[in-house]
Amino acid sequence: MKISSINELKKITENIREKILPGDNIFLFGEIGVGKTTFSRILINSFEKKKQLKESEVLSPTFNIIFEYDIKDFIIKHYDLYRLSNDKDIENIGLFENLDSCINIIEWPELITKKPINRIDLFFEYADDDESRLLNIKAFGRLKDCEFN
């Protein structure tokens, strides 16, 4: 699908928010600057708004590798694996520990070899006009039959 505005991305993000639960994972694929962190910020702020929490300033966790957001009943863990170099690094950060009490948003998930069952893969690409983005969504596990348009 083509995304031509931030409002279109917000609609897609709201749709995803309504369907994901603690224990689910969101893998974000795409080049630098294509919108992975923007999607993450919209999703995290949407959960905060729904729970009447103050909206966080959601930044890319490139240098920290992980930022956590307490959404009252669960935690959202926002990872950026760009600086990791192998599967051992992933094991060392405890990526899938306490999975039942959190939602993981993972930028640059290409190194993950043991993928969790319940996940959504979002593939962001630049469109020809550089103002729009193309988004392809694939869902797995309990999410596989959900519509995310």
C-alpha cells in the first residue's frame, strides 16, 4: 500500500494497535529514514493516549539499542538492532525475555534467526516521488488472519 501522509500512517498504526497484545512482536524493515521510528513513535504514543498517559518523546534507540515504555498493564520495548553484528549479540540483550508482559517493536530485525510466532513484519520502502512510502505488511501466528489496511 502507498502512504502519502502522516495521517494515513496514523490510521494504519491505529488499526495495528487495536489488534496487537502483549506477547506480540513488530518487525520493521527498510532503509534509514524510511519511517520505522516514525511508525514506532505513533504506535507508542497511541497506546499512551489510550491509557491516558503522558506521551513520550520516542527517539530511535540506535545507540541505546533499547528504550522501554510503561503502558500501565504492559511494557513496550523498542529495539534498534542496527549496531549489532551477530546472533550472539541478540541473545545477550535478552530480546525475547518476559515476552508475555511486553510488546516488542524491533527495527533492523534481519539478524534474528529464531523468529517469534506472533508477529507482524512491516516492510517500508521509498516510493518514486520521495514524499510517499510503500508499506507491505505480513502477519504470522495469531495475527495472520488480521487485516491491517
